[in-house]
Amino acid sequence: PYNYSHPPQTPFPGPQYGYGTPNQYGHWHPQPYSVVPPNGGFLPRNAGFRPAAPQLHPSLAQYKREWRSVQKLPPRHAERFKVLSYNILADYLAQEHQDLYRDIPSFIMDWNWRKNRIGLEISWWRPDIICFQEVDKFTDLEQEMSTRGYSGIWKMRTGNAVDGCAIFWRTARFRLCYKEDIEFNKLGLRDNVAQLCVLESVFRRNVQTVSTHLSTR
């Protein structure tokens, strides 16, 4: 969950933060976060919810995130890549359960607005692999992601649901070698699904390629 009104007073460990807008090619380079609002690190309530008022572009520092650092770093020669997992809230669920979002301005719940913000988030983090949950507009999302250099696959949940899981990967970094789906209702469980795929690095390391096994639920 996001907390637009109360950003942290100090940056979280991990990626650097800054104010700015990614360009259309996704090569935005954030600056270190060093700006603290004059009232001690807190913005006025609903500060970012006034579309007509002049305001700064949203920054990663405005999101409430709790970061955990790994206890042991991988060896220097290991393959390194970024993976992002994100529940994006299916549009049909957002419309059917508006009572859950009474305090959220209606324009923020609009799919096109949220799709744009998802794109900004992708440009900020620039992940190599993305796992999305609650995807009901895959074609729309796929078009958005393709302009950013990603290819993807989608699996819809069983039953009456129309959303599902999606995996995207940066085509300049990986290629898809194998994919498989699991429908949990065939195992006597709920109408959930899982995706499994094998992504192969397009970079050669000592003549051998590195494969990554990935799954989402």
C-alpha cells in the first residue's frame, strides 16, 4: 500500500531516490534523494491528489516501502538481474468493489491513469523481469510494455474471474525457452493459477548461458 501523505524522512536502503519524470524511452536516471519538505518530512494530507494544482512529479520517496537487505551478497561473477513483482489491481475488481476505495479520488482509480503510473514505476526501477498479478487488460498492458522493450505471457484464472498472472521480461536481456501453466482447481484448490517459465540470458558468459527459472502465482 502507498502512503502519499507521509513520505519517509530518510530514504530507504537500496535504490536511490529523486524527483523527476522518466523519459519516453525509459532511460531516466534518478538523482539521490536529499530533499525533505520544510515541515519535517511530511506533505499535507492528499497533497498529491489535486490534479489542477501545481505540484512536483511523484517520486519514489513518496511511497511507503519497507526494504529488507540480503544478508549475504552473491559472488561477483554471478549473473545479476532485477525482478519486480507487482499486484496491479484488476480494473474490473476496482470497479466492482468501489466501497473498498472510498477515500481514493476517482481519477486515481481510472485504469488509464493507473496504467500510466505503472509505466512510470517500471521506468524508475528498470527491472529485467516483471511478475504481475490481477491482470485483466493484458492486451492493453502488453502494448504499453512492448514500447518499453518487454515481451510477456499471460494466464487467466479459472472460474468466473477474468484476471490472471503475467510475466514480462526485457527482450534485450532474456529470451523465453519454455513456459507452463498450472490450474489449481484441478488439484481441488481455489481458482488460482501459476505460471512457470525458463528464461535464458542473451549474454554469453564463458561460452555458457545462464538460465533463470521463474514462477508466479
